[in-house]
Amino acid sequence: MALRLSFINEILSTIDDPSYLEIGFGDGTVFESVNSTNKICCDPSPTRTDNFNANKNCILLSSDNFFAQNTKQFDFIFIDGQHEYDYVRRDFFNAMNNLKENGYVMLHDCNPPNEWRCRPISQFVHGEPWNGDGGYRLLMELYTTTTEYNWVTTYEDEGCCLVWKGERTPIPLSEMNWTTFNMHRKEILNLMPMSEIIKVIVNQ
């Protein structure tokens, strides 16, 4: 948690008066410590409700309902809600449609260590590790199809993927499955150490 918070704050430090949206409040550890005076969070069922309800910038809505009524654009959007593919995919494209031109979207849990960590949420038992399949499957899709977005992913913290608008050439894959992802994960995710990503972004 501390790593992703530090990473977010390093990126936000490169933006003047950054606006920040967080999808998925959880217990509020990240949201409450993000260095932005213009931040909003939505979550239909936060893990902690006392601090969520006490914060006027926290909205008790699903991400779908939030985006349906949102009229703002943001410099940085952190997607950390439901981690299954259909949800992550919807959140991502909604986020890109609500992102400022030079903004960033960040996805979490994009570099799962094994396929078991991507099992359906129906098989998840509280206390067990789980990444979901949303992050890696979305990035496989973008890798093979998109001409509009670029990204880079940290080795650390289960893979924090930073996405921004920019031209690229799609690259085909033989199959869209875990085996192919695992074989080509470094290229698909564009993996780099967090410290190197920060240097690149800060020095842009």
C-alpha cells in the first residue's frame, strides 16, 4: 500500500494543482494520503464506512453510476475497484473518457505471479491472496488492439500500471490466454522498476 501511494504522489507532484479520482476506497489508506486538494472517490461498499461517510469528497456509488453522472475531467484516475475483467475494462474506458489530455490512469494488480491469483471472485476466500484477471487481460487486449494509449507497469506491488494517451502500434499475440501472457508478460506490461518510471515521468 505504501509503495503505490508513494508512486501516485510522485506522479501527482509533476502536475500543477492535480485533480484526482479514485475508484474503490477500501479502507481509505491511499485516498486519505494522496497529495491533492481536489480529489474525489467513489465506492458502493467501502471496507471502512466511518471515514468514508465523514469525507464529503467520498461518494457512495458504483463506478458505472458515478461515470454516468460525472461532468468533470481529472488529471489522475486510480482504478482499484472490482478486479474482474468486465469491471476493470468498463472502468478503464470510462476513465479514459473522463481524463484530461495529459493525464494518467493507474491500474493495480496487473502483474499477478500465477494463474491461481486470477481465479474468479466466487472462488476467493477472505484472507487469501487475490489479484483478479482484470488488469492483465485488459493489457493483453490493449497490447493487441489499441493505437491510442501507452503504458508502463511497475515490477513492485503486484504491478501498478500507468496509462496515458499516445500513439502506438498494436502487436499481435498467438492466443489470448494466461500461458501467452506469462510467456510475454514483460513486453505486454512494459515492466520497469518503479524508481525508473518515476525518473522518466518527472523528467518529461
